[in-house]
Amino acid sequence: MTSTACIHDERGAGTVLALTLGAVVMALLVGLLVLAQAQVLASRAASAADLAALAAADAARGLRSGDPCAVASHVAGRHDATLASCTVDGGEVVEVATELAYPFDWGVATGRARAGPPP
């Protein structure tokens, strides 16, 4: 009789184990998705910085009309980023930093770039 009582006490243990393993797998997947999204946003911020720096360097060299930092801000804005900083060194070399906000107000992804005339 004791062996039958022991079997009945363990009924449903497999279901609890399967639900626990399912929850762990789901938590790991959510973590991976958050990390992947962070990487994508960091890459987008870096790309926006690169393009903004190139456009601003063209404006600084006179190849494009406008203030270099205004041009950089416009280009960054077209890529859903904001221009965090812009400096023009030596009249033709431009350094920019961009920011791209994470969803759910988790912070910002940043990108930095420097562009100037060819050597």
C-alpha cells in the first residue's frame, strides 16, 4: 500500500517540471531578443554617426552648402537619431556623436564618427 500512495503523491510532477523548463526557455529567449535589439540599435546609431560625419565633412570642405553641424543634425534626424555633439576641427575635420533611444525608455545607443578630407 505504501508504494501506491507514493505513486499518487508524484502525480503532476512532470507537468510542473515541463512548465518550469518552458518558463526558463522563454526567459532566455526574451534575454536574447533584448540583446539582439541592443546590438541592432547600436549599429544604427553608428551608421547614423558615420553618415552624418561624412555629410558634415563635405559641408566643411565646401562640397555641400550649409553649416556642417546643421547638415550633420539633418542627416542624423533622417536616420531617427539625434545629434549629441558636433565639432569641426581644423576647418575640415568633423567629429559627431549620435544617440538613438531604446524603446521603453531603457537608455540610448550611441555612435561616434570622425570624417575629413582624404589624406
